Amino acid sequence: MGNSIGKLFTVTSFGESHGRCVGVVIDGCPAGLPLTVKEIQQAVDRRKPEAAAGGTARHEADKVEVISGLFNGFTTGAPVCMLAWNKNTDSSVYEEIKLTPRPGHADYTAFIKYGGFNDYRGGGRFSGRIPAGFVMAGAVAAKLLKLSGIEVAAYTVQIGNVKAGPQPVSKIKRDVYKSPVRCVDPATSARMMAAIEKVKAEGDSIGGIVEVIALNVPSGLGEPVFDTLEGDLAKAYFAIPAVKGVEFGSGFTAAGMKGSQHNDPLAIKNNKVITLTNNSGGIAGGISNGMPVTARIAFKPTASIAKVQKSVNMDTRKNAELTIRGRHDTCIVPRAVPVVESMTAITLCDFALRAGIIREVIE
Amino acid sequence: MGNSIGKLFTVTSFGESHGRCVGVVIDGCPAGLPLTVKEIQQAVDRRKPEAAAGGTARHEADKVEVISGLFNGFTTGAPVCMLAWNKNTDSSVYEEIKLTPRPGHADYTAFIKYGGFNDYRGGGRFSGRIPAGFVMAGAVAAKLLKLSGIEVAAYTVQIGNVKAGPQPVSKIKRDVYKSPVRCVDPATSARMMAAIEKVKAEGDSIGGIVEVIALNVPSGLGEPVFDTLEGDLAKAYFAIPAVKGVEFGSGFTAAGMKGSQHNDPLAIKNNKVITLTNNSGGIAGGISNGMPVTARIAFKPTASIAKVQKSVNMDTRKNAELTIRGRHDTCIVPRAVPVVESMTAITLCDFALRAGIIREVIE
Amino acid sequence: MGNSIGKLFTVTSFGESHGRCVGVVIDGCPAGLPLTVKEIQQAVDRRKPEAAAGGTARHEADKVEVISGLFNGFTTGAPVCMLAWNKNTDSSVYEEIKLTPRPGHADYTAFIKYGGFNDYRGGGRFSGRIPAGFVMAGAVAAKLLKLSGIEVAAYTVQIGNVKAGPQPVSKIKRDVYKSPVRCVDPATSARMMAAIEKVKAEGDSIGGIVEVIALNVPSGLGEPVFDTLEGDLAKAYFAIPAVKGVEFGSGFTAAGMKGSQHNDPLAIKNNKVITLTNNSGGIAGGISNGMPVTARIAFKPTASIAKVQKSVNMDTRKNAELTIRGRHDTCIVPRAVPVVESMTAITLCDFALRAGIIREVIE
Amino acid sequence: MGNSIGKLFTVTSFGESHGRCVGVVIDGCPAGLPLTVKEIQQAVDRRKPEAAAGGTARHEADKVEVISGLFNGFTTGAPVCMLAWNKNTDSSVYEEIKLTPRPGHADYTAFIKYGGFNDYRGGGRFSGRIPAGFVMAGAVAAKLLKLSGIEVAAYTVQIGNVKAGPQPVSKIKRDVYKSPVRCVDPATSARMMAAIEKVKAEGDSIGGIVEVIALNVPSGLGEPVFDTLEGDLAKAYFAIPAVKGVEFGSGFTAAGMKGSQHNDPLAIKNNKVITLTNNSGGIAGGISNGMPVTARIAFKPTASIAKVQKSVNMDTRKNAELTIRGRHDTCIVPRAVPVVESMTAITLCDFALRAGIIREVIE
């Protein structure tokens, strides 16, 4: 249960870290979208560890196959099933954690929830590999959104205590994947790299924050009172492993503000209603207002570290020490950037379909 | 669309601020729960403006009626429909905002989304009155949870720039509703009161942060990968008007931490697996781990302020100035505390039913 | 659980036969539909027992109130909550059946499912009164459909062994509610009346069949492979008490046919693709083909009869005899005709919204 | 859209007749179920054309692969993705029908719905091959149900005008797959075979009826008022290609019956409440009553026949003649028997999970 998201653009995730594959089925992709495997592959490649700083030493080809829903270069309206076969698995090191859960990881909760039947190898369903499927679906969503001019861009704004100042959106869109930490400011990027290298040398890990911006979102997306744009985006972000917080627009700083500071003044510009500031993050009452939708997503440090940690033995019910082996990310944030983009695109696509926007464009 | 939440404990909201009523239908409440209108009334009374600092001058009796699903003092397994009739409505001041949307409010987005057919009086569906229905449903959820020993407590940790230190849970549970700002530390409470009074005098408003703690949540609640406990809680919180951010456990501070600091060490205590710290906020991999579930929810300042603001006229498509009349909250946070509790209870109840926990208790 | 139907036009039912009311909430009704309480009242009046042959002696005013979602004569896009308060309840006779379930009724299964907490008075949630709410929702759906020219008409084709021959659709639309048995052929109507009177005199009850036709349904409604037009219509019909069978087009007679007889030849008429016969009932592969959608719904005889019947005592766990008192329908079929129309309209409306049809018309 | 069914045991279908594969993802299968690929293969083999009379000449190995959710011989609680790769496709004959839809088929409606982008080869998503995936899911559901003693058996009761009398359930369970037409009475079986051979020689096709019986279904499954057991079963059956009608228990014959004949008398037997007849088909008020659940499903004759038929050319918008080539079933009924069983098992499994039955057994 719980492996599907979206009402009209429904993404179902399947697969395991050390099983045969990771993949998704999209149900609700409109017919007639030109789509190639290459496009999806390019998106998936952006979260490859070799392309991003802080990544694991496990190098998967992650070669995408589309096994349904595509015909003669176009989507058919049928479910689009996409997957990548796992190749480079080394499960030997996981026997140890079978009964000694890694602190900060889902090993313990998965063991309890599934009565010990969960596939614990490489974290199984809780692995950082599962989002590879999210990115496949996100690539399709992004292409659908682009038909209406909607674009999504994310970048790293914080790693450890290194913070980036605001960056121009055009630069983010152009350069973000050139930076190994996915931060477009070269100086900050270098300091972020250094922070990652430092904790890596310590056998430790580090967290960070990703900011995402959706441009050209028309006003009117989002459904009050429960299926709000913030609510469904937040839910989508919390599906990404290691996320601990989500905020929109002013976010937590809003708590310290006065209404007269926070309220975004309305104005007419080119006969269009705009706001002169964007504390709302492009959303009011759960509905988009036509301004850029902005969110910030906080990631905790990777749970798997090289240091000795306190754990328990589930069998003997006694305290135990654990030294994690295997290959892990020092910092998940750079690799999470395309995943954040994908979850944003998937959610916006769902709301755009509800609003009848995309259909019209294809037809 | 979008007015229902929950898979097995489904709450559907209806009603408007200045319409005939606000209410909810709960579908999925198990049969056999002893329930009185009085219990629900007590919960609803906690968000009354006269009971909380910073509240509006509009005083509604909010007299709850249960019009289905209750028989001989027990729930029947049928949908529970509950509502409160609106009595004290003064819609005269809203004609002005019909075409001049209030900055920071949903007036503009609602106008766009519903083509001008939305009930704009008092904010209509986007009013702070809608959560009165959430609290009715939350009272039922809380009672169901209590059968399994699960309890939810929330309190104000920040208003403006006044922050409360950590408080003992037992004290929160006992005293929170004695404080007009819902903060159990008397000194901080007084400073929060002063902060509210100050901005009120200025014709302004102020934001804040609510912390919520769920106790005795058994391990195993939550469904990976999309229907995570964090994801569904966050979605529920963003249904509360004015929420801009949600974090669990360490939240945004996790971004600056190392894995060796953040990972909660596991240990055996009384033959039970616990963690020695709770940076995870009681959730790992989207699943509860048996520790207290903790979250912090950021509220922006109330949008309706007495000061002159910049807006537009939707009819003439020109810039316009707006002075809001009507009765409004200076700070929504104290009144939001029971709403945060309610959304927490509703979400946990849904997951507890999925896990088969509540059913067993009733039977 | 199970009290909502529809994905984009979602109807949630609440209320009980002898509780305070019966009602529905519609979530997903587009904004801008002109709607009056009077229209809904007219639809509800069509299933009044005094208007139809075979009806119960319990006469409820069934005065409809719309308590949300309507403003200035138009729908607002918010949930539409409608209800009728129960007035004429006589629950005294139901104490007897509390522990002695009526054969053919849901008394026993409700007792088991809800552990004896169900509201058994008048059948509670399983009463023939619950569909009054369906008709309220159906009236809104029908009005939405009419914007696209889609019309739904139903009539009685069989009561007991009295069968009606095929009737012209125009006549059905015009005259069906003039016949007390909802059969437009006067001679057959009279024979059906006689059949009902005969079994009534015997203290017995009788079943029948309703046929429904949806006109001007555009091709393309319905979602393969599971959310087929037939599948969702059938599910909607089985929500009507006493339904035992549903067939579309040729239905069960198709079993004895050859492909060369059954296949509807395609042809061009006025530059439109039609079929020369309509064995498919307007649906192929779960999707409408532009021809009239036709279905037949079989109703069993009313379970409540005056004759002595064999039952059991749930308390003593012994066999028992039961003589049902209370006021009941001799034949539910005439009163079911508007309910069949309503469930058809609700389902078509949901699919029309999925296909983006209705939205365009309102806008 | 529309490719998923089930609330807690959710089956998502994907694949095409002449695409790369047909498959399903099950979300909600409890962890800890022992499961082998061999078991699923055996179920799938039962709908192979070579195993059943009237089957197509296209012989697919239909070798099942389980690509997620299975670990060390047990289900893990993660989504179970299963598929069979298509091998024996000959798409050459389908270019013709691309623009000349086959009467009685979904060619025309699919063309309209998907704007001509649908994969028309072999019927694409509307092929009789899609149910191979249903059977994979059904095998898992059946195994889960068996943990609670619930068993599902189906058999052919009519082919063309050859009808079978009632058969003992024990015989059906034991012998049904020994009969090439899936009818356990040898004499009737032979006559059904002859009927199929006759129409095959004529280049024609023929319909029939399948009866299904679910044994040991506990009382209490099904959710009123909309998610009734009949409603959700009917919806599941209408997902099977060629189904035109569904009835439960007495079905359409109930229309001609009196209440005194139709009401199933209740009685105590071995301290259990039973009914002395089973006109209700084991369901009252949408909820199972503990008696066998019985349904009959009507299939139309296969649309693809060898005879010349009237169609249209979608391009020229003129009438056209069509002679279908390719390999097709003369009678789909024998191959549909395991599909009916599967859809029954899938639906019952979903309701059993809602009622908390299966979980308890596994734990």
C-alpha cells in the first residue's frame, strides 16, 4: 500500500535496491505526447552518482527501458511502464544489518512493519535508488508541462552550513547540472564541495537544502481545502528519502513577520494581475496565483556512515554495535536535485490535468 | 474537488464562512465508539476566538449537531455528519472585496479558479471558520486513537519573535488550554500576549509556530513510498489556512548536521527498541518507530489587517487601494493549536485503521 | 467506508431511514451552474410513494434543503451539501426486528458487520429512503449533462411477469412520470398496476426490470481497462437496494448469439460514424461509441412482506418466526425509476468531467 | 486513467497485445505470503488457447516473471510486479484495421478516445491478452484468500444455446480444467464443443455464460452504500473483454418472483446462521451473509469473425467493407473462466483486507 501518487496522473512505484529492477507505471499520461527513451535516460542520468558530488561508489548504468504505453514515438494513452534493471548489486554486506538495524535508517521500521519479510538488501524499498523511478516519471511530466510553458528548476541552496545566496532563475536553468553540487554560484559550489570532502574524510555524512522554482504556472491550480497545491507538493517531497522539512515562499520565516510585511501587494502589469513580492511562494488558499511557485526542502545527512554506531540485535534483543559497510552517499543533496524537480513536475502535471490545461494543448 | 482527506477514515468538509453552516462527514468511523455531542462541542470550543488570544471579534456559538451516524450513544459504522449553523454573519463588508482581492488572501485565486462564482463573503471556503469542521472530525479521531493509548498534544512555540523553550509533555497535556496563547510557560505566554497586543494596536497581524507531539504511536504506522506518515501529515497540515512550512523532528536544522550527530542511536529499554535521541521525530522511512512523533508547523501572519494595502480592481483591471473592514484575528496561531491536533489525530487515525489497530480495540 | 462514489464528481451519502435526515455531499460540481432548490425538489418528488404505484404508506415530505455550495443561484465550486429531514418516522415496530432479522433484508448482515451497533430502525442505512439522496445528486448531475445535450431517461419494462415492448424514447421522456408504474404503454401500465394490486392483496411483493437510455452521449467516455463505462455504471446501479442484475445492450441474450448477428455494423451517416444496430448498448471496450447507452437493471421483490416468515433470534441463537409490521413498498420498481436515472447521470457526469466535456461548456 | 482496481489490494494493469509485454503491479499484498513463480504460471497456463476449446491459433508461451516484491520465496509487502513478454506477435495484418475499425470491437472507440495514437495492433489495450495480467494478480489473491479458507470456482454454464444444468461444487473444483470448454458435465461439454466447432467452420463466433461461486466467504464483507460486494464484483467483471451482463443469485429471474418465493428463510444450523435457499447469491445489502457468493457473467460472441463485415474508413469518412485476418478465438468463454475466477479473487481479497481478515491469518 502507499506506492501510488496522483489522481489523474498516477505514478506507481515498484522495485528494490538489490532486486531485479526499479521502475514505475504512469497511468493517466495523455495520448499523443512525442517521447523518446533518450529523453528519459538523460533525466535519469542527472542523478547518477558519478555526475554529482557526494555520491555512492555503486555505479549503476540505470539504462531505462519503456516496456508499455509508447508506440511509434508517441504516448498512446495506455499506462507507461518504465524500468531500469539492477546490475551492480553487492548484497553480501547486508546480511549483517538484517538483524542489526542502521541508526537513522528505515531498517528497524521496515522490519517491524513487514514482520521481517522486507527485502533488506541495500535498504530495499527504502533505498536512494527508488527515486530513479520518480525521475523517469518526472521526465514525462516535465515534457507534458512544457507544452503549457510550465518549467521546473531546482538547485542546492545549502550543504551543511554552507549557504548559497539567491541565484537568477535563468542561470539555474542553464547551469545547475554543470555544478557537481548543483549550485550555480561557483564560489559557493566550491565551498560546498569542500564541506562534502571534509565529512567524507571523517567517515561521516552531511545534510542540506534544495530550492525549487516552478515557472509559468497558471493561476488556478490546486484544490481546496485538502488537495492544496502546497499539501500535495509537500506529500510528494516527503516521498524522497531523507527529507525532514518543506516550506513554501517565506516558509518558517513567516512566523516572525507582520501581515503588513508578509502580504504580497497585488498590481496590474501588462494587463495581468501580479504580486509585487512573492512571500506566498506563488500559492494562496492552496491555489496557484500565477507567480513562480517556490519551495525549499530540507534533507538530513545520509544515515549510512562509516563510524561505529549504537544499535540493537533484533534477535537477541540486546544492545549491539554496528559498523556499516557497503557503498553510500556522503551527501544525498546533489543527487536529490533532479528528484525534487521530478516530484514537482509530477504533482503540477496532476493538477494541470485536473484543470484541463494539458489536454487542450495536446489536442 | 479536493474536499476529502483520508483513505479509511475519510473526512469530507463542506460549508462556508457566511453560508448556512460549516460541517464534515466522516466515512469510515468504526461502529461501537461511545460518543456524545458534548465531547465534540468541547473540542470545538477550544478554537473559539473568545477562548484564545488574538481572536476575531466575530463570536459564533458554533453549536455542534450530529445529524447522522450516531445511535443510542454509539457510532453505527455509518457516515457521521456533523455541523454548526452560522449565526453571527455580517456580510455587508465583503461586497467591497468581491472585486478587490485582499493581499495575502485567497480572494484572487478563488476568483480565478471559480470564475467569480465563489462565495467571497468572509472568505467563503477559505475562511478560518472551515477548520471548525476539522476539529469536529478530530474529536472523533482522537477518541478512537485513545482506545489504543495514542494521544496528541500541540502548543504554541513561537509568536512573532517570541520563542518558547521546550516544555514537558505532561504539562502541555494538562495546561495548554489554560494559556490564552496556548503556551504552557507562563513567562513566555505573557510575552506572546504582549506581542499580539502590540501588533493589534498597530492594525497589523503576526505569525507563529505550533509544535505537535503524538505519544504512544506504535511502530509500523505509515506506508512507503508515497503515503508516508510525514507526507500525509504534512498534507493535512497544509489544509489549515496560513500554514507555510512543516518539519518533523530535527526538521530544517538537519540540513546543517552530520550523520554522526543526527542518527538516533538504537537501544533496548524494558525489552523494547527505542532511540536515545529523537531527531527522526518518531518516523523513519515514512513509518513510525515507536518514539513520539513530533512536528512543527509555521503560520504566516493573518492576511486581513487594518492598514491600507495595494490591490487591484478585477473589473477595471487597474491598481486599487484597499482598506479591509470586517472582524479578523490578529494572530491565528492560538486558535490553530486545536486544529493542528485535529489534523494530526485524523491522519494517525487513518493509518491506525490501515494497520488494523483500532478495529481490534473496539472489537 | 464505501459511502462515496465518483472520481471527479464525488457523491458522499449520509443519513438513515429513521435518523434525523438523509442527504449527500457532492464534491466536484463545477462552479457557475445555475441551480435552484426547486429543481432538485421536483426530481426528489418523483420517487415519492404517493406518486408511484406500489409505494409505502409512509409519506415523507422530503423537503430538500441545500446547505452549502450554492450562492446567488449558482454553484460555487464548493461542496454541495443537500438533505431532507426525516419527519414521519414510526420506529416502534422495529424493536422486534432488532434481534430477528427480516429474510431477504440486510438486517442480518448489518448486525454482523457493525457488531449490533447499526441503526436498525427502518433498515437504517439499508433503507429505500437512502436513494432520496442519490436523486438529489442526480438532479445536479443531470443538469450538468444537459449543458452538453446529454439526457437520461428510464422506464419500467417488467413488473412480475408483465413485460413491456420497446417504447419510443421521445414518448418515454415525455410521459414516463405520468404512468404510476413508470411504463409509457397504457395497456401494459394497467396490467402492471393489476399485478401489483394482486400481490399486495396477498400480503406479498413483486420484482421487475427498469431500462435506462442515455442519449447524445459523445463517443470517448469511459476508461479502460478497469474504470469502464459499463463497470462504473453497474457499480452505481448495484448501490440501489434490491438490484440483482445489470446488463448493457444485448446483455444476457448475447450469450446465445453469433458474432455475425451481434456485431453492430459501422456506417457513415451525416458524416458521423454510427452503428446500424445497437447490440453494444453504445459501449465498446468500455468506452462510449456515440450511440445511445442502454442498460437493464433487475430488481428483486421487496423483502418486507406481510406473510409469516422463518427467521432466527440473534440472541437465543434459535429459529424464530417473524411477522413484519411497519409500512413498506409492494413493488419498489416504479420508485426506482428516478433512482436509476440519477445513478446513470451521476456516473456519466463523472466521466464527462474526466473527458473535459462539461468544463468547457460552463466556461 | 482507469488501469487500477482495488482499494487495499490494488492491481494496476499495463502492456499491450503486440507491445513488449503484458503485466500487472499489485500494491497492498501483505508481507509473508509464500509464493512461487510456478504457482502463478500454472494459473496463467489455464487461459492458454491450446488448453481451451475455441481458442486462437496465436500461441504465446506467456512465461511469467516476477520482477519485484518477492524475496526468499515470500512476499515482502512491497509492490509485486509481474509480466510476460510477448513473443509470437504478427502485426502485419493490423495495418488494415488501423483506419477501418472492426465492428463489435473497441477499434473505433479507442481511435476516438486516444486521437488515433492508440496501439491498434492486436487490439492493443483492448486485447484478450490483457487479462493474462489479471490472472497473475488473481493467483496471488487466491492464495491470500485460501489462508482464510475462501475458495473461488468458476465454470461454463452456457455456450451459444447449449446450457449446462447445475453442477456439484466439489466436482467443479476438481474437474473444471479437465474439460476443454470448462464445463464439468461430459455430455454438455461435448455439445458445447460441437457448437464451437460448428460456428468456427462457418467463420463465425459464439457467446456464452460463466458462473462463479465463492465458498467460505465470511459474513461481513462489502461496504454499503456504494462499495457493495455486488457493485465492486460487477465492476471487476466488466473489465473482462466481451462481458455484457452480470447477475448475482437469482439475478434477472428475481424480476418475475414474489417476495415470499425470493426471500431466503433464515435458520440456525450448527449454531451458525444460514439461509435455507440462496436467491440472494450470498449477499444482502451489499454485504456477504456467509452463504456461497454466486454470480453469472454473460459474454458476447467474439467480435473478430472471418465473414465480410460493414465498416467505415476513418480517413475517407466513407462506408467500407472489412475482412478480418489475424488469429482469433471462436469462443472466448472457456478461456474467460480463469479470468472470472481471478477478478472474483482480486475483489474478495480487497474486501477481506478491508475487514482485517487476511492480515490476521498471516500474522
